[in-house]
Amino acid sequence: MKHILTSDSQRYAKMSAAELRAGFLLDSLFSHENIHLYWCDLDRAIVGGAAPTGRPLQLLTPEAMRSDFFLQRRELGVLNIGGAGSITVDGNHYDLSNGDALYIGLGCKSVTFSSAAAKDPAKYYLLSYPAHAKFPTSFIRRDAVTPMDLGSPAGSNQRRLYKYIHPDGVKSCQLVMGVTRLDPGSVWNTMPPHTHLRRSEIYLYFDLPSDARVIHLMGRPDETRHLMVADGEVVLSPPWSIHAGAGTSAYSFCWGMGGENQVFTDMDGVAIAELR
């Protein structure tokens, strides 16, 4: 497990492109041999990826966690962005197709990831936060989630937002998680932008062609920077930073949040004319 320490709202403005990528961008999540984990200082989130092929992959406990098992003091959200697969949690078996998700609660001791076919492996995106209360492990089928329609064709930001883990759906201790899919012809996500000091946010961009990129805007509204993001890469967004993006091609993204407030509408909007 690698450790990532993000910069503060003052120092980031002087960072080079390489330094910004090292501090706020995670890549190489979906190796076929191992589960890759990143611990970051934003609400002590752990971000990971697993793409099992020939053998199942078990979620082990890095020494740095100082715990007997991974979920001893944590909860976990898992989204499958690849082929069909299955997750086994303490002997209980869950089949996940593309777009399905699983919430795994505090105290679960054994988690194993498998793929149905090695040639089309599942790709499991993992997002974990500390937890102080136990909620039941819950399967979330993509087709069972009712989307929210946002944006407009005129604003090039018409999109559908799917809430997976939230107070009115699958409940958790602090994790909030969902997926946004842009309509054909739209490129902008989360525009107009916002910040929310009560929680950090983490973005996984996916369903992006290999030669395409998302230009992710970040930073203070009056001092913005950007990251060039490829398919399967993750952006860490501190509470003081905006988080919006425009793609050179169609794409989707998984948004996940942790912090002191789970209310989805708890955000501080920023007018586009205020951006610098």
C-alpha cells in the first residue's frame, strides 16, 4: 500500500505538472496480479483496484493499517467497471456485472475478488473510509438505481447521476458513492463547480478510449489548475478544491466522498465567472 500526502491550498499553486500528478492523481490501479492500494490523508481514505484473471484475489491487511483485518475499523465500497465477476464476503457470494456495486460493512473479516472469465476480467474499484458503526453488506444492481437528470445540451453537461451508497439508499457510516454518465455530445461534469469543506471527494474516470483524456479542473476557485486524466485513473479532491472536468470523448466517472456530512446537496457553489 502506497501512501499519498496531498498538498494544502497554498502550496499546490506553485507545484509543477509532475508534482500535481504525484500528489493528486492515482494510476496503475488495475493490475491482473495483485490488489493495488493507496492510502491518502483526505479523511484517511484508501483507494484500490483489483482485476483478477487466473486466480481470486484476497483483500489482505497492509502492515501500516495496524489492524487484524482490513475492515476491522473500516467500511468499503466496491464498483465493478469491467467484465462479470464475483465477490465473496465471509462466505457469502455476490455476482457483479458491469456497473454493479457492493457495500461491505465494518467488521467483515474475509473479502475475495474473482472474475467469471480471464479474457474479460472484472475490474473492481475500491474506496474505503474509517467507520465507527456497522451497516449490513448490501449488493447494488446498476439497473435498480433510478438516475437523476442533470445539466442541459446547451451547457454541454447533460448527464445522469446514479446514487449507490447514500442516506436514502444503501446506508453507510460515512461513505457516499455513486456513478455519473454523460449523455452523447456532452463533455462537462460538475459544471458549474462547487466545493464542500465538510467532506473530501475522490473521482475515478472510466469508459474512456485509450487515446482520449479528461481535463480535470482542480484547485481554489481563484487559482485553478488541471490534470490530464486517462481511463481508469483517480483524482483526489481536497475539501478546498473544485472538481470538474471536460472530456475529449464520452466517459463516465465514479464519485466517492467521506467526511462529516453525507447530505448530497451540502456543497458551496462557485459561479463560472468567478473561476480564475
